[in-house]
Amino acid sequence: MVQEDVIIQISQRLRDMCTEKRVTLQQLADAAGITKGVLSQIENCRTISSLNVLISLIKGLEIILDEFFSSIYVRDGQQKVIVRKKEN
């Protein structure tokens, strides 16, 4: 399912960015205003974060949205569609 694939990619991206930035689950949870347990559930695809929480997590990682979503793909049949913000 497309939605599940995107959720898995977002969860993996959060884990990867934490590792890359050397941010602990507790530090990121504190920055986003959520508990470590909730963050763990998001990272392990056991719950889906709201858009507000996801944006808070990305801000907590001190990266811009474009950077976070640059490797997130939506599979549309046989094609991959890159998720990007609309250019003005």
C-alpha cells in the first residue's frame, strides 16, 4: 500500500537523521515536545505522527523540510514520484 510505504520511509528517515546528527531519542522527543515512548512508536511504525509533530521533529533535527523529504518517494504503479514542495 502506498501510504504504508511512505510511513515506513518517514520512520526510517527519522532514525537515519538521528544517527547522522547524533541526536538521542530523548533529545529529539524533548525538542518536539513529545515523549520518548511516542517517538519510539513513530520510528517503529507503530503509530503515525500528526503533521504538527512531524514538523516539530524535523525542526528538532535542525534541518529544513526539503532536506528531510528529499529521499521520500511515493510509488505510483511502476514509477517513483519524489515528494517535494511546490516551486513558486
